Amino acid sequence: MITRCGFMKRKEGTTMEEFQKYWLNVHGPIAAKMEGLQQYSQHLVVDNEHRHAIASGVMDIDGYSELSFDTYGDMVKGVESLHGEGAEDVLLFAEPYCPILVFQKKVDLKVPSYVDEDKIVKRVSFLNRKKGVSPERFQEEWWYIHSMLVKTIPGYIGYSQNIVIDRILNGEPVPYETLPVAGMVEFWFENMDAFNEFYGSTQFKRISPHAQEFSDAINTYLTKTYKVVG
């Protein structure tokens, strides 16, 4: 599965309520018309407290869209199928030139279907690649080794890793140096008690130093998910 995520900062002078209302009710239905779109969710930031020992990175957002396609080719065709519709619409509620990251997703633990989605807590984190760490080493340390270590921590009910395969600014591909994000982590918790159990656990404290071997900047957010398609 290929996911295309657009990261948005609300337009100056726009409240979070206005941003959310326009994004969900006006812009969302436009993007939902993409050909080949399998899933489409909007993730609204509800908490931007930095809960991590690693320093903050470059991502400063109020929300992000997540559009899923079967293949990269399907994603390209889907974007082209809109013929530019919605591009100028973004300027009415968000800052221009929102960065876009394309990910390959790996679901390590799927969220159970019985969980109450209105109460669920989702945390998303964006990691850079530490200076001197190659893309290959980053993937080995994070995608494989760190993923196994995370399985020792109690409290979470869902866990996905998303590794960046493309970066886009103003419609053009850009290198890592221009948009230094290498991966996105998604965690789901049944409630805030479980969230606090996870981050307060001995196991979390034990594996945290490993993350600092391959990343030295991270942005963390709690988000509320609104499903548009799928």
C-alpha cells in the first residue's frame, strides 16, 4: 500500500474550527474523487505537546491528509485525474505549498475492530535521519530492529511504520535535505491511561536510547481521525 500525505498549516487568521470545517466539508469531497483511491482520512491535530527526549524536527502542522493507493502508478493517475481541481482551494483555509510525503506503510499491529473510535487516542511522530546515518542503515535500525523492540512495551493497540519514498514541494520532487523527514510512526491507544502507561513504562525508557542512534529530531502530535473514503 502506498500512502500520500499532505501536511497542512492553517491559514493565518483562520481558527482551528474554521480550518477543520472547510477541510472536511469542502476540500475533502474534492480529493475523494481521485481515481483509484482506496482510502482517504483526514487527521486533525488535537495536541502538539512535544513528548520525547529527542529534539523537535521540521514538521509544524495543524493536520494532514492520508490518501492510500494500491501502487505508486495508481497514485500518480489519481492526482492527475483531478486535473488540478482543489489546488487553489487549499489557499482558502491553509498555507500554500504544503509539503507532501509519499510513504510505504508497514502495519505491525492492526487496531482491533471492537475499539470505540470516538475514544481512541492516536499519536503520530515524524523522524529525521541522524547525520551520518545512511538511508539503508536508518531503515534497518528503525524498520526492523526498533520495530521488534517496540513489541516489548505495554499499552498500545495499534502500530504502523511509514518509510518515506518520495518528497514533494510545490508540485516538484525534492531531496531529503530540503524536507528532512525519513519516517512516520503511528501508535493507537484505547484511552489516555493506556497512552500514559506506554510512555511511562520501564520498557519504553529502556528502548528510547536506541532511537537516538538513527534519529536526532522528531515531531509528535495527537490527532483525531476523520474517515472520508474507505
